[in-house]
Amino acid sequence: MSLISFDLEKCTACGTCSEICPVHIIMPGEDGYPSLPAENEPFCSRCGHCEAACPADAIQGNYETFPPENDIADTTQLSPEVFTKYVQSRRSTRTFKNKAVEKEKIAGILEAGRFAPSGMNA
Ligand code: SF4
Ligand code: SF4
């Protein structure tokens, strides 16, 4: 399965996805309909921009970007006070225990970090 699916029945060939892709890997064909050539897939940052910006809801990213809807619903329950507390309690860690960190934890941190705003994904 392709990393990004385009529903050409819904697509209006507006070109938005090609224009907004930060790494310019969505190619508009001669007919105006977009595609993501297989050789371009490794350059996809999985930012979800194309899917979010498509006015016709014609794009689906075939990769996991967000937690299940229930988790998102929980996130929206985060009050400004609790969020502020999280932000204020952020600390850099400069000393470490001599203890291995589970791979799942590292993968989870990297996955979350992937969504930190950057010039390429926001
Ligand atoms: S943004 Fe959506 S409607 Fe526009 S070309 Fe891309 S897939 Fe088609
Ligand atoms: S997910 Fe982001 S990088 Fe990948 S094709 Fe869509 S806009 Fe481009």
C-alpha cells in the first residue's frame, strides 16, 4: 500500500497538496491529479499536512500519526492549569541512572518528539 492514498473520485485536482507538501514530493500529473511516486516515499516526513489541507477530504495517510480518537478526546480535557503545570515542570536531565531504558519508552518519546513544531511539519 502506498504511504499516501488519493481518492481520485473525491479529488478536484486543485493542486493544494502538491503546493503545501513541505518536501515537494506530491506530483501533479498532466491531468492535474496528484500522486506520490514510490521513489519519493522515503522523503515523506509523515507530517500529515496534505491530508489536513485537502479541501475534498481525498487524502489518507497510511501511517500512524495520532493516537486513537479516545486518547485525543482525553487530551482535549487537559485544562489550561494542568497544561501550564506540565510546561512549567519541564526540566532538562543532566544526570542519569546506570539503567537501561526500555525500547518501547524510547520509541514513544521519539514518536512524540516527531510532532514538535519545525519549519517542515507545522
Ligand atoms: S488537495 Fe485534495 S483535492 Fe486538491 S489535488 Fe490534492 S488530493 Fe486532490
Ligand atoms: S505527509 Fe507531509 S511530507 Fe508526506 S506527502 Fe503529505 S505533506 Fe508531504
